[in-house]
Amino acid sequence: MNNFELENFINQVLRPEKIRDYCPNGLQIEGKPLINKIVTGVTATQALIDVAVAKQADAILVHHGFFWKGESPILKGMKRSRIKSLLAHDINLLAYHLPLDIHPELGNNAQLGSMLGIDKMVGLEANNPTSVAVRGEFNGAKKLSEIAQLVEDKLGRKPLVESGGDFEVKTVAWCTGGGQSYIELAAEQGIDLFISGEVSEQTIHVAREMGIHFIAAGHHATERYGVKALGEYIAAHTHIDVEFIDIDNPA
């Protein structure tokens, strides 16, 4: 498949034009025209690029790419090394940020919700069809400790857990990655538990003072599954060989 055809194929699935983002979505760095092999991963790190080079990949597809809003445009140091490697080996870089978070089937939120057995997923932001945070329900009330163990088992790392009081969990809202600021909106809606990837100092105070349980499960850990699912979708609908590479990150 041609690299621009691949970009258009993914755009038809994720519809990036429907949401404002902090970075360009799609083909960020152009490489060779013909795509036979794609390496997918969470972030376009040097380590992931090196794996793609070793595997002779024609493209890298990630959730966290380059050229973020407010970022310095100067190409030196780490950024220069990454982009130099891509250009030297003629590797395409495709990145999808918020469009991959919010996709109702392939997205990070949808994938995490499915892994944790959460039903009735809808946007947390009322009347916003591109709500980045979502909410849903467990099938029956669960103890906070039970859900924390489930998160640990599914994601392979021990989460940070803060109790908002002595009550069980039926309703839950979540936003993968750095979505901890949505906890107040979740609390205002009377939701029992909020799950995100990251935690800020004030997040704990919100949980304690607004009476909502909170779990931080890791930015990387909560965002591995969207790009993996997207890669599997591409492999199932094209003749492209797609391989997911997990460059572990404890954050």
C-alpha cells in the first residue's frame, strides 16, 4: 500500500478532522512510498525507531509522535537524532493522538474499558460527541480493592489507589494517559470511581474532598492497547505486516 493511501485509510477509521488536537495527526514524516511492514508502539522513541530499522519496517505508527503545540521547532539533540534515523532509513512516521484515544472501538479508552469489563460506555462530557473522557458501569457493585487488583492483573503493574470513602463501586469514569483533570467532572456527576494514567498532586485532594475513588494506572500502561488494536485492524484489512513493539515505560 502506498504511504498516502495508508494515511487516508487510517483517517477514514479515526476521523482526526473531528477533534482539535495538540499535534498533527497522520503522516508526520514522509518516507518510502510503498508500505509492506509497519511497527507500532506507544511513543516514537529512539528505541522504537531502532527496532523498526532492525526489522526493516517501512513505517512506524504511534500514539505519541512529534511536533507538539508549544514545542520548540529547533531540530537538535534528541529530536534531531530521532528524525535523522527516520530520514536516513526512509521510514514513514504516522501518529494519532486524541483521535486514537476516543475511537469507540479501537481507542485507548474503549480498549481499557473492555479489558476491565466496563459496560455502557458514553462520553463524560455531556453533549460532546468527541468527549475525551468517558463513563460506564460495572456489572454489579465491586470493592475498590477488587478493581485495583483487576487493573494490576490486566496492565501488569501496581496502580496508585486513593479511596474517596467507605463505599463500593458501580459507576466509573476514565481517561487514559494524562487525563487526571477530568476527576472533578466525574465527581460532580456522582460517579464512584475515576481511573486515569497519570496523577497530579491535586488529584488526591479532589478524591478525598469530593468523595470519589481514584486509580492512577500509568500513562504508558493505559495507552498500549489503542495503537495495538489499530495495528491489528490494519493487518486484518490490508496485506501489510504489522508488529506491535512495547518499549516499556514505568511512568
